[in-house]
Amino acid sequence: MRVPLIKAFATNTYLRRAFGLSLSWDMIRMELWFVTSSDDKLKEVNEFLHTSLKRYDLKIKEIQALGVGDVAEDKALKAYSILKKPVLVEDTGLYVRGLSDFPGSLVKWFTSAVGNEGVCKLMEGMKDRHARAETCFCLCDGSDIRTFCGEIEGRITEAPKGKGGFGWDSIFVPEGHDLTFAEMTIVQKGKLSMRSKALAKLSAYLKTKA
């Protein structure tokens, strides 16, 4: 969906420095909210963008779709309709080839039900452990909506490894590496994760609007 370009998203001083936002923009008084229930995701976003975005936890009913882009866009539209302020929304999916790309965007609910150990057990004996992780950020101000996605290939471990990170970080090893996300530092993970790739696209887009 493409509609007229957004003119501004935030008044935050750190955001203006990071993205080069112009103080002359009409909507500079509007504040950007990161709508998420996860403090860990908020930390990763602020670490990557060098910002101090505020988190707003909304209970939004998500559409049942495997595509994270569709889910993120739907959540952004619903979040804006409630807050009436520019919002940033994120959704992440894990597509496991041996499970016919399941659980996709349903990974949060799936791992909440069976745990990371349950995912590994479900794949017990499978030779094909390939997985693709994708994150999509959706930016919406009520007149424009933009989606920025990043992905990374990897594999599912035979058992959880590492105590860092969150979600399913302990069972995902990025392609070309031997450590799971949970075994990496936040800096290591930030250099190659699907979330950082999506954020890089978001940052680049905002800089073009300066």
C-alpha cells in the first residue's frame, strides 16, 4: 500500500541526530511510538538506531498469516487507529524448511506453547534443519504506511544453546557461524541479525526524507 510520503515521525532529539530529521518539517511535533510488548526488542532497536524510543504495549489482535509483512502492516494500522500518533511496529517469523516453513509469523505463539526444546524435539531425526528468519518493521502515521524487512538464513540446533538473547535465539545458528544468537553478544548479533537488516533499511529511508 503506497500513499503520500510521511513528512516527519518524531520530536526526539536522538532521532533527529540519528536520522537527520529537519526541524522545519510540518509534523515534527508528532512523536513516534514503538508498539511492542517486548523490552528486549525495544533494547535492540534503541541499541541499533542509537535512539531512546518509547515503548507502548497494546493488546492488538493479530491476523492469522504466516507472512510477517502482512502481520506487521495490519498491526501498524490497528495501532495507529488507537493511538492517533505515528507508530513503529515489528513482527518476526521463523520459517523452518523441514516443517514446510512453519511456524512463520506464528513462532511466538508456537514457542510459547512447546518451548524451544519442543521445537528441537519436533525436528528430531530431521537432516534438513535449514531455517530462515525474517523481521519486518512497519511505519505508519495515518496517511502513509511503509514496511522494511530483513532476513537471514541459518539452521535449527538439535538442542537449545546459550543463555543470552530472547525468544528462539537459543536454537537459531546464522549461516556461516557456529554460535546461536543466544551465545552471541548483543553487538555480535546486531551486526548480522534480520532485525538489524530491517532497521538499516528503515534508517536509510528516514534519512532520505531529511
